[in-house]
Amino acid sequence: MEKLIFGPIPSRRLGRSIGVNNIPHKVCSYSCAYCQVGKAIKMQIKRQEFYPPDLIVSQVKQKLESLSATDLPDYITLVPDGEPTLDNNLGELIRGLKRFGLPVAVITNSSLLENKDVQADLSQADYISIKTDTTNPSVWKKINKPHKSLNLDSILKAILHFSAHYQGILVSETMLIKGINDSREYVEPVANFLREVKPDFAYIAIPTRPTAYKGTFPPDEAAVAVAYEIFNRHKLNTELLTGYEGNAFASSGNFEDDMLSITAVHPMRKDAMMELMSKSNATKADLNKLIEEGHLRRVDYNDQEYFLRKFKNDQNP
């Protein structure tokens, strides 16, 4: 049976989170240059059913029952390695997950917000994160590499409409890429737009894990500081997502299962992997076995060593 649940994992925004992978690997409306799980394999904007909601809810139930009191999550988060709103059963799934008494979060790239059904589904979640990397169409195409049928102006209008009616916690995330959207010229319009959106938090992020496309680098500290100043000047409740989120990964006791489920959507830094190995009483031989059998690969990024799940269609070496 395919595992659609991972974690709990540490989240820089949500504390400890159980992740729900409701979309098959890299089925997305974008193929973002900075994506941590690789290039999009299938680009689409049409919604469809991927997995029965009952199957996902059942797996979350099993996960929660397996956790100790100290490992219980703060959120259940739909953060697949694709776009979660492509799931035609999203609303039903959110309702099913909320029965566990935990808040439900959805991390979306905002690309399908024009769809009234998408807005209705998302309105049932407790926490929504929207993507706002740029307001410039040419930069948008360079960074987010969208499906050819999408239009940025329409997406921005849909974000404004949704934000005016949504009753939960709404946050924005702006990913800055060195030399592409990290200058005042591009940050200022984003801040001006977000001032109209009025998110509860406006997060400025930089790539902290290996990226899908080569030549995608985090901006320098000065550029991040300028962006932070611009956001604050526009009266946005601004926070940075520029640091490592920590090593507080829960262990089920099965090192192989934990590594493969977590690294499918959340590349793991070496020190976090070592801590998980210790919790699971695993050895270096167990890790080497996963690498030699082609299940994991090592990647060096920003002077750190990461471990990622290797998929059959993985376009990275």
C-alpha cells in the first residue's frame, strides 16, 4: 500500500506537522526552479481524483495512533510534492482530517484559485499558505515555470478575492532567488500587492535545500535585509524563513520506512538523518543499503550534505 503520510516533521511555520501527500510525485501546475523535490513530471491544471479520501484519512489515523504523547503534531498539513488543489476531493479530505481535532493546513502555489470549487475547498482549512514570489509575468515564468494556460494577473486577482473572504489563518510566502527577484525593483511590487492581501504573516524565504534547476541560489544577506525592510515598510507582519528548521523528526522505529517517507517530500540534512538513525537504532550499513539499492541519493548544497528519495522518473543524476 502506498504511503501517503510522513512525519511528524519540524516546520518553520507550523511547529510539528504530519504531512499529507495527496498528489502523486511531481504532478503540478508549476515546475519551480527552487523546488526541493525536483522538476515537474506531469504539468496539469485540470483537477481530478488521485487517492480516495478515506484511504488518506485512514493512514493519518494509523500514524496518530502510533505516536507517543510527546510526538503528537501541531498541524496536519497538505504539503505534497505536487499542487494539492489539483485534488478534486480536497474539500472532503479536509473535512475528514479535521475530525481528529487538529488544525488542517494547506500549502498551495495559488495557481488554481480562480476556480470557485478550489476556493470553497480551501475555505474549510484552518491555515492556508499562498505563493507570491513575484508580480512580474516574465519573472514568474522564469522562477515558477507555470503551465502554459495560466495567467499571473488572473491568479493575483483570485488571491485578492480569496483573501477578502477567507476566515482562517492566511500567510504568504515569497521565495527570493539570487539575481532574479531579489532586488528592490521586484520586491517592492510584491510588498505593495501583499499590503492589499493583508496576510496574517508574510514570509520571506530563500532556498535552504537542493533545488530542481541548476543555477538557482539563495540571495545574499544584504538582499534579504532589504526585502525585509521593504515588507515592514508596507506594514506587513514579516518573518524570515532562512534558517534550518531543526532535527525534530519523529521515529516510528523503522529507519528505512521513516527515511523513504520523509525524504520523498522533505530532503533531510545529514545531522537530522544521524539523529533519526540513533532513534531507530539503525546503522551506517542500513543507510548505505538504501543508497546502493537506488532508494536514496546524496546531494551537497550550501556546504551541507542532504539525503533525498530517488524516484524512477527522477531527472537528477
